[in-house]
Amino acid sequence: MSYAKLKKVVDTLDLSDLDRFQRKRRRNVGRKGNKISSYVKAWMIKHILGLPSEAQLARKLKNEDRLRKICKFKKAPCASSYCRARKRLSLKGIDFLFNFLVQKAKNLGLAKARLVAVDSTDYEAYCKGNKKLKNRSDKCAKIGRASG
């Protein structure tokens, strides 16, 4: 996909409401950091380009100025910044973003229903490879962790 098309897709959503929501929840302590909307745009680009990990997304943004400008990052964030941004967004922020996107879809005529149902399946994740960790859960996954 060309940069112009990618920019057009990413810029269709005005995520300033998400930034305002995040600013209300955030304390004014520490460094300012990047806007949460920049990370959401980067995650959109990750899925559009089919990148399997945030580490690859971080490398791509570091190497390509155009992508960085599309996301409105001044400098490319490291891979761990995406994890911190996800924690900063939290469940309330994800809920706000989901409701925002559903409302946007309704306004555009893409969704005509009054109710949107979301279903998910709970699963356990286990490490593979290291024999010391055999039959123990993956601590990075933060789901399915075995007690004990």
C-alpha cells in the first residue's frame, strides 16, 4: 500500500476525543510522552501492513520517516513504549475507543444495529522451548498463568 493511501486510511479517524479522554484520566506528573492517538494509528498501520509484532513495527517506524510522520511521532518510540501505551490506555480507554468506533460506524452508515455484541474465548498460553519452563504458563502472556 502506498504512503498516500495509508495516510488517507489512518487520517479518516479523528482521534482527538481519545486524546482528550486520556488527558482527563492522566496525572500531570513526569514526561509528557506521545499522544495515545499516535500509538493507535501505529497499531492500525501494524495491522494494515501485516506486521506480526510491535518490535517489527518499532523498527519500521525507526527506519521510515514517512510512517513516523503519518503517526505523528516526533521520534520513533522503542518497542517497550507500545506496551506502556497499552497499559496507559487501560480497559477504560479501550472501552472508550470501541464505543467511539461503533458510533463512527453508525454515523457513516456502516452499522445499522442498536446493539453490538462482542464474544471472546478464554484460553491458556504456555511456553515452548525451555525445558525448565515445561508445563508452566507464559508470564509474558499474562493469561492462563498456572498458580504455584
